Amino acid sequence: MRVLGFWVGIAVGTTACKKGREKSEPPGPIVRKVKIDGNATVPDETIVKHLNLQPTPLISFGDKAYYLPGLEKIDSDRVEDVYDSQGFYEAKVTDVRVKVRREDKNVRRQRAAVSFAVEEGPPTQVRELH
């Protein structure tokens, strides 16, 4: 009887552990590419490092960046903030495009590419200091 109790305990414990390891559904497509169009002065890397939407490397063993609707609006403001910090106070994000590949597939297999179109405008110049 004691041996049977042992094996029942092992079976229940194994089942519970196995259930705990099931993968949950990701919140959205994995972001593969983030592109800035129209930027002649500020490099892509300088802008992208300040965004929520970060590109996930093709081979990633760690954290993955997921596209969540609404982040592109927040990141549009962040792009303009980066330009403000560089002295381009008239810079505007004129368009944001999100392209999701494999939309017909399971969300786990979907990939997103995000691009921001920017008009830099003229840099602010200091003419005189008092």
C-alpha cells in the first residue's frame, strides 16, 4: 500500500509540474525590425534605443520584444523627444506603419516590422548668449 501511495504521489507531482511548464500565448507578434525613414541627422540606433518597440534578434535565447497595439503612438512621441534633445524642435513623425507577417498563423509565429517616417525640420541654432 505504501508503494502505491508513493507512485500516486509521483504521478500527481509530475502532472502538476508538466502543467506549470506549458507555454502561455505571447501578447502579440515578435518585433523583428524597427526602421526610421527620413532621418538624415540622427542615426537609427540613437532613436531606436529610446523606444518601447525594440527589434528582437533572429536568434534570441532571452527576452523577446512583442508588438502591442498602441505602443507605436507612444514611440512616435519618443522619436520626437529624441529629436528635441538633439535640437530639432520642429521634427515630426508623419507616419507610422506596422506590417505583421503571417497574420493567418498562430500569434506565436507572427512577426512585426515597424517603421516611423520623420520630417526633421531645421536644427535650432543659438545666435547669441547673454
